[in-house]
Amino acid sequence: MDRRYQQDAFPGAEQVHAPDGAPNVLLVMLDDVGFGTSSVFGGPCRTPTAERLARDGAGYTRFHTTALCSPTRAATLTGRNHHSVGMGVISEMATRAPGYTGVRPDSAATVARVLRGNGYATGAFGKMHQTPPWETTAAGPFDRWPTEEGFDTFYGFLGAEADHFAPVLYDGRRQVDPPRTPDEGYHLSEDLVDRAVQWIDGLDSVAPDKPWFCYLPFGAVHAPLHVPESYRDRYTGEFDAGWDALRERTLARQKELGVVPEDTELAPWAPGLTDWGELDRDERRAASRLMELYAGFLEHTDDQVGRLIDHLETTGALENTLILYMLGDNGASTEGGDRGAVNYLAGLNGLPSTTAEILAHWDELGGPESYPHFPAAWALALNTPYQWAKQVASHYGGTRNGLVAHWPGRIDEPGRWRHQWHHCVDITPTILEAVGVPMPHTVDGVAQKPLEGVGMAYTFADREASDRHTTQYFEIFGNRGIYDHGWTAVTAQRAPWLMASSVELSDLAESRWELYDTRTDWSQARDVSAEHPDVLERLKIKFIAEAARYDVLPLDHSTVGRQAGQDNRPPHPMAGRTSITLYPHMDGLNEKAGPRLFNRGFLLSAAVDVDDTAGCEGVVFSVGGRFGGMTLYVLDGVPAFEYNFFRRSNGKAAGTEPLTAGTHVVELEFAYDGGIAAGAELLLFVDGQQVGSGRIAVTAPAMFSMNETMDVGRSRGSAVSGAYSGAFAFSGGTLHHVRVDLQRGSELPRARRDGIDLATH
């Protein structure tokens, strides 16, 4: 037969296959866990899964992160320093400076993209916090969404934190509701592992020979401390001796385990935080309870990792899976303030909780009706034996985190510590080494920056091998330092628990530098700058050279006010606009991507058709959630507006009569007093006639949430008002759209709207 008519005469499409024997890769990242927190590294919080993996693998005692969420995630997934990929700070604080844009360049492809191009299935489940907020709208662009950064599958959230009982979730690029309610036992950490297991099972079923890369970055144990009820009382009484005693106890345990040398000293206590002995009885009681919740939260999270490990073992996949378990993306967090918080979102707005508030909400703490965080001093204890905490990139309290590697049959002398100095920028090179794939010169047609990390696989075979990562700069919010062959030169600019306050900042040129020889001083306890001024000057010069090389310059030590200048702000959908029309079919807008409703007047105008006067109800417009926000809604046919000032006070304007059947325009004018965090008159109108009024005496100065969204026609996440619950979707009629008009100068928005027919606009 003529071969032209034979089907087997064609070569067919060639599939890309991973290298023979390439392992599955599981990368787990916990959030806000300090070095001295987990039991595997001598801490008080029980982490049996981490202990199990370290016992059969290797624990790393000198592994480092960047000191902050987004930067660590970007460096970990790209193998380049965080400023090199535009993530000098969290993406919400991005500016136009090259190292701080919040936009990963195409020249720095993620490890997921490289693995996918080499025959791997790739999935991410959890907190990403790398997509620029202004790119999370329907307009995109979507280049920095997880599914465009190399992950076939994504299920999780994009922001800095999540309400673990009522998160705003994405499945790919589509917002979805959690599969259960808190009353039905929902918790985000459990949901993430469920989804990861389902994904792996599906792959093993249809493509058993295809290796996978699973990235599992939990939102836990970042605040809020949301703990399943069965874990809330597991540590009752265990922290009653206080943080000073916990530091001593943890260091002793670390020495016993061999995590630190026998001659390690406790680093100095951070100035400005209270010693345990200075607290009164109520303050101690509240502080202990909040720390108990954190410990239960971490144990629960580690147990979820254990569920996944058990599943891999049961299916036989564990034998060919490289596991890298990062116990923290930075040091423990001091963002709960000096006394802790029952609603730490208020604290981020400069409104710290009092002990009386914490005690008044005792039974709610850890549950869906709370948004708690522990006192800042616990963070210092959880970072034992080091100085400082999260945000402070200069000292190891902010940057040293536990790491556990597990790979059956591939790690010699399992159960023995590795003391080589490494950094999260080394994770991507390590994965590529293990897989047997080099970093490509081009990805999707774009020439790639060289990897800036050093692979760690050499430590698997030789636990005594000499260090290969010998120089590394650090910088977050102007807190900066450099490690070089054992020496560290460092300078801290301000206490991280003051991030939300407008404290006066000293000139960066006047920074006081410290010098530590970590070859003999493991914990940076003894400043030797006076003894070695020549070494200090050499390292300061080297820091500037590294900073210039990796786009760290110009330095900026601001937090509040970082984007104050018009020329310093990143792109925004509302740039140059004072009006936007939102529709019910749109997914919720990230608060940072929507119209800014703080410290100004505005007008909400909704066009509705009412079918059933008695049955018309639901959310019209909502931003924020139960711990702070505002909402325009209809209940039993009656329109109402509420302003929830972090559950401390409430402003409300409501009508008295139900909306009649037919077409209506419902308006809420927010007549702002002027200034920062001032009050406002609340004026409610139906078809141009005022039907209600109210007042809110004080308003949020900066934000409502880092997780909730701006919604039309329903509420995602938690409900702003206690008058309703759940999504409370608009029904009994049709909500066409909501228009938002922002105050321009002294002109009130409603004055500009006279004569406009909103029902047809």
C-alpha cells in the first residue's frame, strides 16, 4: 500500500517529558513562624509533622528569608532576590522605583513555569500575595496571576491574609465561595489540603508517570489567629510564665537538640516592649490566652501538612517526593501591638486594642467573631535566640527561619542537622538541581536573568560540606544588613509594631550600624563594631554595591505614606477618575483596586427594579467585612446603610418605608467632615427624596481589610452588618448597577449628579 495513505507515516505531536526518575516536589510554606517557634527547632508549639520529616530527612539551622511576605514568596519562586523581581515590599505598598514595583519581570520566570515547560504538572494551593492589586480586576492584565506564572491549577487567595472561616477565594481566576460555612466546620487550612489531595489524586489517576510540583503556602499562622474549636484549648496554662521565661526555656531546648551551639547567648531584648513582670494580672491573662491560640493554630496547620504526608505515604508517592517545608516566610509578627488585639485590623489603622476589650470578648477569641493577634513581645520569644522580628530584615529575628528537607533515600545521615548558611533565594535552584533541569536561557521568548541563589542539594550528600552561599544583602522598610563569610553588618530603623503609626523617621544617612561575628556569636548578641571598625566599613560599602546590583536603591524607610507622592504611585484603575459604575456580575474588587473611600466624601447610587415589595432584600454595595467596612442593603424592602468602624462604633441611615414595586434610584451620600479619620453625615435618598439620615463620628483612615472585597449585589467573605448573614444576595427584583462618585475638592458628589437619570445611565 502507498505509504501516503498509512496513518502511521506521520511523526505526530511530541510530548515533553520530565527527566527519567524526576521526583515530585512539595514545597510547603507557613506564614509568620519565627525560628524558635516550632518544636522541631526547640520552640513551644508542637509540630509533629515537621519533627517526623526532619527525623527522616534534614533540618537546616541557618536558613533565611527576606523578613516580609511578598518579598519572600517572590524570591523563593524565582530564585532571584526580591528587589530583582520588583518585590522590595508587599505588593500593596508598591511604588514606581524599579525594585519596588510589585511586578515580576518576564525575565525572571518562576520555578513553576520552568517545571511546567519540562513535563511537570503544577499546582498552587493557598496564599500567593504576589499579584499586583491593580491587576486583580476584570481588565487584568493577568500575567502575574498564579495561572499565568506557571501553575496549571490555583486555589487560594491573593492578598496578605485571609479570614480562615470566611475567606475570599479564587479557583484559577474565578472567585468562588468556600465549600462549607463555619457552622459546618469550615476552616481554610483544611480546605487547602483537601484541594491539594484531590489534585494529586486526579493526576495519579490519569497520568501516573507525570511528576508534579505542589506549592502549598498556608495563610496560617498569619493573623487573624483563627483556630478550629478543638485546638483552642490545647495549650491552656502553658504560657502563664510569660515571654521572658519562654525565651530561656526555648534556648535551653535548642541547645539540647543541637539547633544552636552550647555557647549561644540570648540576644538583647528589643527596646520599647514590656517585660512580663511589668504586666498586671489581667494583662497577663489576656496575653497568655492569645499566645495559646497562636500555638493551637500552628499545631493545627502542621497537622494538615501531616494529612497530606500521610496520603502520599499511603499512595506510595512519598518515596519519590522531595519535600521542602519552610517554617515561616519571615520572623514571628509584632503587628498585634504591645498588648495584642481582638481585632488587629483596627490596630493597623492606628487603633490598638485594650486589655479590657480583649477580656470582654474572651469567649469569641480564636473563633469566627474575632480577628485576634498576640502581643508583640511573644514574637521576640518565638524568634529565640535572635533579636527583633518580622519586617526587621537587618537582624536574624526577622530573617532566620526553620527549613526541613525530606527525600527518601537521597539524604545521607537522615536526622542530622545541616548548618550551612542559606537563603530562600536558594529554593528554586535546589528544586531544579533535584529535578535535573537547568534554568533555561529564555522562557516564552524572553531572555532570563541568571539565578541569584545557590542550590542546596550538595548538603543532602554531605552534611559537613562548606558553605556555598557566602554573601547576602537584606532590606525591608530601610531595615538593612549584609552577611559576608560569617560577618553581619546591620542597622534597624524602627520598631515593627509601630508600622501603622506616623512616627518621625531619622535620616537614613544617620543610621547606626552594628557588627556581629556569627562564627563565634551565633545569635548576634555581641556588637563588635567598636573593635572592628575596618570590617564594618568594608561591609557597609559592600552593602551599597549589592544594593546597586539588585535594585535596592533608592532606599525608602517609610511604611505609612510610602505612596504619598502622586509621582510615586503604581498604576490604578481609578487613576484620573472620580466615578465608576459597578455591576452585580463583576467579581468583587480588591479594596486596593477599587475607588478609595477613605478620608473623603462620596455618593453611592444604585439603580434597582423592585418586583416584590415585601420580598425585596439583599446587599446592594459592600466593602470590607464584619471587622470593619460599610454596606448599603435592603432588608424587608427597606433600604439602609451602615458604617462598621471596626466593631467599635456604628453609623447608620435607614429608610422607614419599603420600596414600592417599580424602578428606583437609591442613593447614599457620605458627607465627610474633612481631614483624616473624621466623621461624616449619612444621607439616604430614594428617587431624590431623603428617607433617612445618620452619623458616624470617626472613620477608618487607611483600610478596612487585606482580604475582603468591594461587592455589588452580594457579600463575599464576611458580612459587614449584623442585620444579615452569608452572601445575602439581592433578590425580589433586579439590581442593575451601582455608581460610585468621589468627592472632588469641596464639591459634594450629589451636587454633580442632579438631572442624571440613573435608571438608564
